[in-house]
Amino acid sequence: MTKKTPLYQNHMDLGAKMGPFAGYDMPLFYKEGALKEHEWVRTHTGLFDVSHMGQVIIHGPNAMAFIHKICPSDFTSAPEGRAKYTVLLNEQGGIVDDMIVTRMDAECFFVVINAGRKAEDLVWMQQQIIDGAKTSVLEDRALIAVQGIGAEKVVKECF
């Protein structure tokens, strides 16, 4: 069964051409077409539904130690709210997948993992968990990406 993101109906109402991606029915393009959308984002700002990606909260007194175990990036001095593009490591230090980790505070991290390997990455993370750290998978949340030359300005104006 194909899953739908929380924004599915919005896409339908806006006339999106939908198609399967990573087990979800996702928008492929809208009435202007993929090329026009690409050009717009290159010169302006676009909003993308990435709700199909895995969203995980790592929390607890050893959350940072756990993050440091599973990825090579150091979050010790990262300011709260800072996100880093990083990788998920296997036990030998090889790369399992890429991910984005945001330090919410010293005991809480928001992790976004790839849709195509979501199930495998979640299992791997659970197998690596340490005492004092917990994972909470967010299954019912929308996630958007704001991209393009004006992205920073748009986000600052909205928040």
C-alpha cells in the first residue's frame, strides 16, 4: 500500500502530478512542468514536501554521546538549532547513509534520514543505542524543505 504524506491533499488541490517514491505517493511536478519548477527554484525559492523522509528525535542524558557514536560530526560546541549534513556510520567507521542532524539542545537532537533506506537506518540506529539515549520516530509529521536563492530570506520572514 502506498503511503501519503500529511501534505498529500494540498498537492492534489494544487494539481500535482503524483507518482510513487520510496513507498509514498509524492508530487512529481505541477502544471508548469518540472523544468519550469527547476528554473524557478534556481532563481527564486521553492517549497518541497520531504515528509517521506525519516524523522527521529534522539533524546536523553547520553543523546550527544549516541550521536557521536553513530556519526563523525562533533556537536559539542554546535549552537542550539544548528543542523549539520553528516553520515551514519557502521561499526567499522564506514558510511551506511547520509543524514541531517540538528542539535536542539545538549540532550535532544532531530535527525532526518533518507526515505529509501528509512527502515534499515532506523533498525541500525536502534541496534547501536546506548544507555541514557532514546529514539522517538515521528511518523505523522510533515517536513518541508525551503530551497533556492531566496530561501534564507523567506525562512527569516516566516519565523
